[in-house]
Amino acid sequence: MSRETSYISNSSRVMCFTTGTRFPISDIAGFGYFLRVAVIDNKEKRVLFRKQYDIHAQVALSPDGQWFAVLEQTRLSLRRL
């Protein structure tokens, strides 16, 4: 099961994220929750950033679309797009 939400910044960039649950089909795959994030530039029609995080991570895109932030527990990371 998954849920999708997106935020639009003041620029042409959009951040989309999906959350869900994985369950094992074989002994190789493990059970787990995930948060997948993608930042897309609508003008250039390309994906600028894509990554998977722990379900409890918090993500944000700056209003100008130039910075991506992720908070994982007590660690804050900033990435210039």
C-alpha cells in the first residue's frame, strides 16, 4: 500500500514522495517501510534528484527550488539542486 503527495515550489521544480511497505516474497528480501523522494524540473523535463529514505525521515524543498533538506532522526542534511 502506498500514498503519494507532492509539493510545488515557487520555481518550476516539484518534489514528489511516496511511502509504503515492503514484505518478503523470498528469503532474500526483507520486510520494511520506505519513503521515496524525487525532485523534478518541469521546464527541463528531467529528474534532478531521486533517493529512498527511512519512513520516519522528513523532507522539504526550498521555495525557490534550489535546496533539498532531509531530517533523519537528529541529522539534518542539505543538498543544493
